[in-house]
Amino acid sequence: MSDAERLSAIRQHYERLVAVNDELDDRLLEATDRRSELQEELEQLKRRNETLKTSSLYLATVEELTDDGVVIKQHGNNQEVLTEVSPHLDDELDAGDRVAINDSFAIQQLLDDETDARAQAMEIDASPSVSYGDIGGIDDQVREVREAVEEPLTNPELFETVGVDPPSGVLLYGPPGTGKTMLAKAVANETDATFIKMAGSELVRKFIGEGSRLVRDLFELAAEREPAVIFIDEIDAVASKRTDSKTSGDAEVQRTMMQLLSEMDGFDDRGDIRIMAATNRFDMLDEAILRPGRFDRLIKVPKPDLEGREQILEIHTRDMNVASDVNFAGLGSTLEEYSGADIAALATEAGMFAIRDGRAEVRRRDFDDAYAKIEDAEEQTTIPGHTPYQY
Ligand SMILES: Nc1ncnc2c1ncn2[C@@H]1O[C@H](COP(=O)(O)OP(=O)(O)OP(=O)(O)O)[C@@H](O)[C@H]1O
């Protein structure tokens, strides 16, 4: 190769390098631009985050998605508004969603399940661990519940063949702590049904319009989770006798009860869903909920008798190392008026006395000490002449 040729080759190589360099310069410029764009976006998001954090937002429910915007209903005052949505939420909203809105009603945040009242008010247990064997002293009630709730779930054709409708709803009534919730959990467990509990007191504590919505949600959820046992605890909170007062709170409770009744009435083809409820205040109940097709099977769950107390003592000491000087029959006879929950508390307390004494074995003395402690506490908290429940 001549010198001239070599020179021209070097020149060409040099020109290529310059071109590559120019191209890289352009790309660097582009990347720098993009970086400042992103930086700006980040700042914007930070600012938006700050405003979201610092300003109070109101709660609302999405009612409808329309071409002109989203119709929401604000909680508390039930005001309906056509509003807009932050672009980042555009594709995420559905009717029924709970959202946070700002002063000008623009939707700022979609609330997730944790903050959802539905999740707060309901306890959902796909497989409760209570079984019939854990329940003492109420064998007749267990039998009745099995007949009214378990049989229709496990043996529906039996009812069809005989030509009778199973009870629509089962109401358990009796003093606190006698095993009503346990019964509902056990029947859900034995039938492999999802246990869905709603506390009546929660239903009436929510925002206006929320109680009836929660009732609707409750039945919807049960339909999604079939087979299911719905258990409404403290049903007296939503279904007590009508009062004459016209305060908005009462009207709201009435609305919630009406929703419950209409769900039950419209629930002819109930499928694999059974409805149970419990109350300590049977005397307060509005008779409307006891009509046929509603809570039409009533089961009284009393405090345990002597034999029942012995059984419950045995159940709650099953996993304890109990000394031979403990006599459950004798102990049971001193526990008159004790509920199952009281007996469970006594057993735990006795165990605590043994632990405090550095023993693994629970002795008669521990039960006596536990009894004395509970009676003592009881004396201090009982208000003379006050009847906390009736049944
Ligand atoms: N019959 C029973 N047999 C065994 N344990 C019982 C019985 N009744 C109550 N208990 C104990 O008391 C606890 C509370 O009982 P449960 O929640 O079923 O009562 P409840 O009747 O639903 O009360 P409330 O009316 O206050 O809701 C149970 O977890 C269990 O430890």
C-alpha cells in the first residue's frame, strides 16, 4: 500500500470516528433531556404526595362511570356529585369502589380493602377451627343447630323429598358467653363452609347509608364464597322494636333492618348459604324479623347446668396438666351462674396461678385462687340492681 493510500484509509477511519462521536453526543443530549423531564415528573409526584398527605380528604362511593365523568356519593351527607378523576386512577375505578376525594370533589385515591368498611365490619374465616367437641353443656342446642343449618347444607335432597322448607334463619338467644358464636363457627367448620360474621353494632356505627350497603355486601360476599354461614352477632342493634323517636340515627337503623329483611325475603333460592344470628336481648327484638321466612327457628342457649359446667371445665383443661386433687364435679357445683366464657376464664386464671408458682401442674388450690380472684373482681364491677341482659 502506498503512503497516499494509507493516508486516505486513516482519513476515512477518522471521519467514521467523528460521525460516531457526533451520534453519541446527540444521544447524551437526549438522555440529559429525558433525565430532567423525569426529574420534573418526580418533583411533581412528590408535591402531589405531600398535598395528599397534608390535606384532609373526604370519603365517597363511586356510583356510576359516565362519559362526562364519575358520579360519586359523599359519605356523611349523601351528596351526589359528578366529578373528575386523577389521571393515574383513570382505568382503575369501578362502580361501588370507595374513594377519597378532595375539597373540590376530585377523586384522589382509591381505598383498598384494608381501609374498606366492609373488611372492618366483617370477620371472614374460610375454615374456622371450632368443632362440636369443643362445645360443652349444650348438646340439645348443638343437635338443633345441626338439624337446622347443617342438614340443609349437606343433605338438601332430604328436605326436597319430604317436601319441607328448611328454616330460613336460625336465631340463637341467651346470655353472653354461652357458646352462640362457637355454635355458628362449629357448624361452618363441619360443613366446610366459609364463616362470615357481622357485628350488629358495627352495622349501625357506620356512615349514613353505610349500614344497608354493608348488609347488601354481606349477602353478596356470602354468594361469592358459597357454601357459607352468615352470622350476625348482636342482631338487636339493628332489629330492636321500633322506637317513636324520629332522629336520623333511628331512621338509619330502620333502613339497615329493612335491607336485612329484604335480603332475607328475596333469598328464596338461597343455595348453599345459611343465615344465623345471635342476641342477648331477645326481649328487645322487633317481631318483624321473627316472621316465617326470616329468623323462623329460635334456639335458646342458656348458661350451663352442673353437668354442663363439668363438661366445659374438662374441655378447657384438656391441654393442661391437671393434678389429681382437682375435682371437676365439686368445682362445677360452686360455679353456679357461670357461663362457658366465665369457666374458660377461670381455667386460664388457674393456669396462671400455677405458672406464677413455677409449676407445670395445675392444682386444686390454683382453681380456688382463680375462683376467689374472679369473684372479687365481679363484686367490684357489679352495680346493685343492674341486670346487664335479659333473655
Ligand atoms: N358451651 C361452651 N363450651 C365451651 N366453651 C365455651 C362455651 N361457651 C362459651 N365458651 C367459651 O367462651 C368463649 C366465648 O364464647 P362465645 O363467643 O361462643 O359466646 P357467645 O354466646 O357468642 O357470647 P356473646 O353473646 O357475648 O357474643 C368461647 O371462645 C369459649 O372459650
